[in-house]
Amino acid sequence: MKKYSGSWFMRRSTTQRGFTIIELLILMAVLGVVAAIAIPNFSRLIQNNQLTTTNNDLVGALNMARSEAVRRGAAVSVVPNPTFTERYQVTAGGGAVISDFGGASGAYAITLTGANPRFSATGLLLSGGSQFDICRTSGEDGTRITLTAGGQIRSARITCP
């Protein structure tokens, strides 16, 4: 059996722990490149989510108005408060508020072409055809919500004018 000498066994380790300055600089350079690639894509993801949220909220309000009109057997409208971009409401005849919605998310704007949507007790659109455009700025992606005279609600992606 070999016996270890005390001096070898008790010797302190001379290896250093941690990072060298070169390793830290390389790490920071790699993180900088990753951040430069990820941040623009992340902001685009946020914009797409805001557009989808705004579109889904408005489609949901229109579907609610149509179903409430059929359920109540009376006309129900979707009206701005004061604009569709800021807030909008689902109202029954006489102006009684059924539900209130927060408007557009982020920097998006909602514009209406045609009259405020008003559904009859049969679910048909009384106000004629209406169309909502949800856009941020000219030339960017947006959505168009179209209401047919039969009360159907369609949503499609568009390039904003």
C-alpha cells in the first residue's frame, strides 16, 4: 500500500475559477448579436398579437350583438363610445348597454365604412352592409371585418391603405 505524503495531499489547488476577460467579451458579443436579431422579431410578434386581439374582440362583440338580438327578439346594435378605436358597446333598443368593450389594442385604429351594425330579431343586419378596417399605419398588415346583409361576419387579412 502506497502512503501519500502530507505535502502533496495538503497542497492547495492553483487552478483559477471564473471567467477571463476574453471569455466575457466573447459572451457579450454573442449576446449582442442574438439581441439584435431577436428584438425586431419580438416587436413584430407583439404587433401581430395586438392586431389579433383587436380583431377577435370586435368579432366577438358583433357575434354577441347578433345572438342577443335573436335571444331578446328585438334589435341590438354595436355603437362607438365615442369612437370604435377608443371603446364600443353592444346596446339593446332604447340604448340599454348589454356589454362594453375596450376598443383597439396598441396603436391600431378601427374605422367603420357604412352604418353602425344593427341586428334584427332574426339575426339579419338591419343597417345594410358594414365593414370595419383595423389598421396601424399605411402599408402594414391589418384586418377587414365584413358584415353581410344576412348577418354573416367575415374577417380577412388586408394590407392597409
